Amino acid sequence: MLQTRAISDTELMRLSAMHSELRLERNADGSLVAAPPRGWISGNCESRAISRLMVWVEDHGLGEAFSSSSGFRLPNGAVRSPDTAFIAKARLPEAWDQQQDEYIDIVPDFVIETRSQNNSLTKLKEKMQEYIEQGVQLGWLVDRKNKAGHVYRADGSVTQYPEAAVVSSEVVVPGFELGLKTLL
């Protein structure tokens, strides 16, 4: 049996810098997960999600939005980089943007993951479940392949929506809504 060791935050940062063409994450067991770059359509979908969330959050002074380049250290030890993430202003440490640029020990309040052609729906659903179990309040999984959206909530409920639906960030990002067609 092949033995592997857990990868440290420092090693993960170094590997990410050396292999910027890959999106690297760490599982709770310390193992490394690498994803190839997205296709241009999936990348555009991700850009639409982050840009619309960023504008809403800034216009309403709600907190900060983060891109898939941001790593969040979850309580289980995993380092995840959701396609889009939001942290409420009240939860951000003072002068957070003046600190060392490293993985942050704050679980996002809200995440969006978009399924590209290379993603397994099963694995993305597992990742969304992990987010919720680790303290994320709300998550949207946008499934471009099946033209649907899945909304994961802190109470454990998951609702699937058709492509024509408008999904809401509920109380997590007050007033933020988006038509799924925008991301499909």
C-alpha cells in the first residue's frame, strides 16, 4: 500500500505557486487534490458569479467576496478554494487585508461551485456537503451539464432548481438573487 503524508499549508502554497496552471486543494486527510484549468465557457460562468456577487456585496457593504484563487482552511484541516465565496463583514478580522497572504481560518458564509465538463457531479456534491458540515451557511452548486442548480443549506436541506429558476442567497447575503440561466 502506498503511504502518503499530509501536505502542510506552506507546502501547498509553494506547490500552488510552482504549478499555477493547476488549482490545488488539500483534503481533510492531508492528501492533495489537483484540478486542471477550466474551459473558457466554465471560466466565464465562474466570472459572472463572482462579478455579480462582488458588485452586490460592495454596493450594500455586506462583507467581502473571494475568487477561486482563495484558500480557506476548514475546521477539518481541508483547504478548499470554492469558485466564489463570501464572508460577512462582521466575521472578518480587523485589518484582514493587511495580514500575511495565506490560507484563512474562516469558513465562508456562502459559496458557489460551478460544474465544468471535467467535474464529477458526485464529487462536487460531496464537496458541497463538506462545506455545510464545516460551517458554510449556504452553497449553490451550478450544474451546467444538467442545466440545474442545487442549493445547500446549513440545516442540511438541499433543493434542486431548474435552469429557469431564480435562486436566492436568502438571509446569508441579503437581497442577492441570480437567475440560474445567467450561470448556465
